[in-house]
Amino acid sequence: MATQEGKAIPSWLSWPLAALLLLLVCSWLAVSVFGWNWLRAPIERYALQKTGRVLAISGDLSLGMAWPLLRLHAAGVTFDNPSWAKESKMLAAQGVDVTLELPQLLQRRLVFPEVRLDRAVVFLEQGSEGRKSWLLDSLQQDETAVIPIGRVALEYATLGYDDVAQRTRIRAALSTDSSGADNSAGLNFSAQGSFKGQALQATGKGGPLLALRDLGRPYALNLDATVGSTAVKADGSITGLLALTAVDMQMQLRGDSLEQLYPLLGMAFPATRAYATQGRLLHSDALWRYQDFSGHIGQSDIAGTLQVSTAAKVPALSADLTSNLLDLNDLGPVIGARPGSVAKAARAPAQARVLPDVAFRTERWNSVDAEVQLRAKTLRHAAALPLENLVTHLSLRDAVLTLEPLDFGLAGGQLSAHITLDGRSQPLLGKARVQVKKVLLARLFPTIELAKDSIGQVNGEFDLAGQGDSVAAMLGSANGKLGLVVTGGEISKLMMEKSGLHLWEILALNVRGDRLVKLRCAVADFDVSHGSMLAQALVFDTEINTLLGSGRIDLAQEKLDLTLIPKTKAISPVALRSPIYVRGTLARPDVQVDKGRVAVRALGAVALGLVNPLLALLPLVETGPGSDSDCRQLVREAKAMPAAPKPAAAR
């Protein structure tokens, strides 16, 4: 075969060209006569063969091409869910527009850069054994068995999602709104149901196209949602809705307790009072950052930056927090104190408990590694303790929580602590080493008028270790040492005269007014064993008298059993000498004297008064031991003291 201008077409090429021409002519005739609907059956058979699920196209089918994209429109489309799903259909839509990439199609791969759904109902479900209804393999377990979709446009749609294992059930309504001032379409949505067992309500607005896999185009999103008692408002953009490759949003967050974020984020947060914060949420790669936020927790203000890295198997949280006013009652839930327990302690009944007894949630501690720095300028406390300038660093690593340092100013001095809680141990193993340095008596008791001129300092050290699921349980089993020493200073003379029941001096001071007397030394030394604090030395020595003590404090039962023996250093014409018993509980201490001894001394005075009125004073005269004793000697005497007998009322 030849032409006038050129060479003949090779015979081996003439037949394929003729066949291709014939195919194009037949396709043109078929489309002209029958349209594209003849493709419905091949497409349905292909879907059934690949997925084992029925794809049905009941309406017209049409195709268009704009290289390298092929556009397909189908009306009346349904696609079945796998047999184990609750709903029979995964998709039912009045209209579906799909854009396909022809180069990918020629390589036998389906890629949908864009999908448009009209009047669609979509139901997705995650079942047992890791099955997911949107995975297209026969067992719905192959994460690669999906058709990549870049963007989705929805005219009107209803979306359902169920995950029984996660106690999640969501129903959402979505619609396109083009009533804005610039006449641009936007997506409105609302959702309700439950998320991980907590009630869910959400409304919001987004851009017209859901950018599921588009990693270069941020998707505008405005969200107002509540999950349980946690409320979130966010306004900004998200890139890649499925992968969340980037986030930049202004966010407001509030709730009853930070602890309630655990089911939402999968990371342990401490129990707190109600909180509210606002700041900027940023995300890129494996880093989430909540920066420059401010807000409050209870009555305390809080500000700073918090970030979480998900690069490792266990998320790593770091935070730098500051507070101008930190109310220590707001930290009560962190250490297991019940709400309001500190404020109520003063009016609590005798059987009430003071030590925090709410169990720590140690099973969550291995969900995150954390490094948190907190600085607070002013501290407020129900007991009006003069606290200030808190500095602490919290570290949580492999379920071991450490506070080092835990420092704050106390009454002009410093309290420094190192605390470790080992959540790997069952029950929880706790260790605490606390040092008290140069605490001023005058500032420790600012409400006592005469203490304002005191120059005494309190120093001491606690070293305790115990096991238990709460602070109360750990102290109730604790072993270790506790000691406090007061050096120098002055104290109310009236207070000390009352401790010796010096009636004459008490009367005189009430008439003339109180004054200060020298405080020579005060020592409290306890050995702690299995939660029982046994007094090794209790000494309170002043110019006018000395108190020597013995006894114990039961931390497990929160009971007091202390005895103080007063020794007067000067002659008192009228004194009802008696041991002082400190009983009751930590919530309600009960201080009393030995009524029997007081009564005997009073009856002796009455009997002698019947003989001679002047003799009535003899049993009441306190002669005192004479000169002052050395403080070290007093400590030795206190350690050698046997426990005094309990008063008759307490036996």
C-alpha cells in the first residue's frame, strides 16, 4: 500500500490502526445511541470483584475529559457496607461526581483528586478485630485498601460513625451555604452523639471543600463543641483533615477538671478545679504547641506555653507555667484532697479526716512523659499561712513522678522539698525529704499581736517514706524522722502563764496587759514507724517555765495522744499544777488538764482555808526548780520521760 507523497504504510501496522479506528467509530456510535450508561454494568462488576460489596448505579452515567483528568458523574449511587456493619449501606447519594487521574488509571491505580456528593448519606463503622468499614479489602483490615481522595465537596449530607470499642457514636449533618456577603460557599455542620463515652455536641463552619489529603492548602474551620464537661471553641485552619499535617487555630478551652482531658487526648493530666484557658494551638510534624495561653484554674491565674511531641512511642509533654496568684486550695485535687476539705477543716467534726485520701490514678502515669516548670509569685491558703514565691519542677518518667525542687518562701524563710512517687509500685511508693530554714515566728503567726516583735527562727527536716494509693495512706504507713527546732525569739507571757495554770499571773497580766518573755529553745523530735509518730523529745523552754512532752501521733487514724508537763521557774502564789493533755484528732484537737489533780489541789486549799484562810494558798504555791536549765539537758530529760497517765475522763 502506497501514497503519492510518501512511502507505503507497513502491512504490520495497517491492521492495528484499522482496529483502533473501528473501535473509536463503534464507541462514538454507542455513546451517540446509548450514552455512557453501558459502562454501569462493567463498573459494578469490577467493584464487586475487588471488594465483595455491591456498588449500584441506578441513574445516568456520563464522562468528560480534560487531560490529565477524567470526570465521571453518576446518579443514584449506593455502595454496601460489609455484612457485619449495623447499617446496610456505606454510601447512598442522589449524585456523585468523581475526578480521576488518567496517568494513575492507566497504571491500574484509582486516585480521586476530588469527589462531590449531592444528598448523600454516609455511614462508617469500626468493628471488632480492627475491622473498618471504609477499608475495601475482603476483611476490612488492610490500611492500604483505600481509594486516595484529595478533596470532598458536599451539597447536603448526613454522616454517621460508630466505634463500639471506643464507646463512640456520632451523627452529623452537613450542608453548603452560599449566603455570605461575598457569595462564597461554606460548609455548615452540626454533630451530636457520644465520644469515648462522653456526650458530644458540636457546630461549626468550614470551607466549601473538605481538604482530606491536600497538604498544601489550609482548610478554614470554625468549631464550637462540648465533650462531656469539656468545651472547645476554635477558629483557624487545618491542613490535611485526615492526617492533620498542620494546625493553626485560636482556641478556648474550659472544663470541670484537666483530668477529664485523658479520654480525649489519651494523656494523663492532674485532677484540678474548674479551668478556662485561651491561646494559640499550632501543629506541625510531630509537635503540638499551645502557646502564649492564659486563663485560670479555680481561683488561680495561669499562663504559659505547653507542647507535646508525639515522635516517640510515649508522648512527651513539656510546659513552662507562671501564676501571679496561686490558691493552694486549687491544688488540693492534685494531691488527692477532696474539694473544700482544707477550708472545712476548722469546723470539721472530731471524726473528720484531714489528710488527702483520694487515690492517685497511677494507671495513667505511663501514658505520657512530662517536664513541667511552675513559678507562682503569691500563694493563698485557707489557713492564711504566709507563703510566696513557689518554684517547682515536675518530672514524670516511666510512671515515676518527681518534684525537685519544690521550693517556696514561708514566713520570711524557705521550705525546700524533694518528693518522689513511684507509680510502678503497687501500692504507690512515696518518699519525701523536706527542709525548713529560717522561718520567722513573727511572720508565721501574724495575727498574734505580741509575736510581731519576735525574732525566733524555725528550722527543721522531715524524711519520710511510705506506701499507699493516697497521701493519707502513704503517711499512715510512713517510716522516717521528723524534727523541728526554734532558736531565740520571744513569746507571749500570758500564753505561758496559762500553760502552767498560774492564776495569779494570769489575772495580773489581764489587768496590766501582756508582754513578751524570752524563748530559750523549742524542740520537737519524732521517730516515725508504720505511720506512728513517737515523740523522742518535746521541749518548750522560756524564762518563766518549761514544757516537757511525750506521747505519739497516729497518722493512720489521725489521732493525737500527747502529754505536756509544765515546770515553773519562779514562785507563783496561786497555781493549779497539772499535766496538759493534747487528745482528739488532727481535725479537732482537744486540749485539757488533769481535772482530778486540779480538784485535789483545790480541795486541799479549801480544807486548809477552814483552819486558817492564809493556809489555803499553800497547796497552790508553785516554787519552781530555780535557775534555768541547759536546752540540751532539757532534751535529754524529755527523752527520758515516761508517758504520763491519761486523765480520768480519757481512760
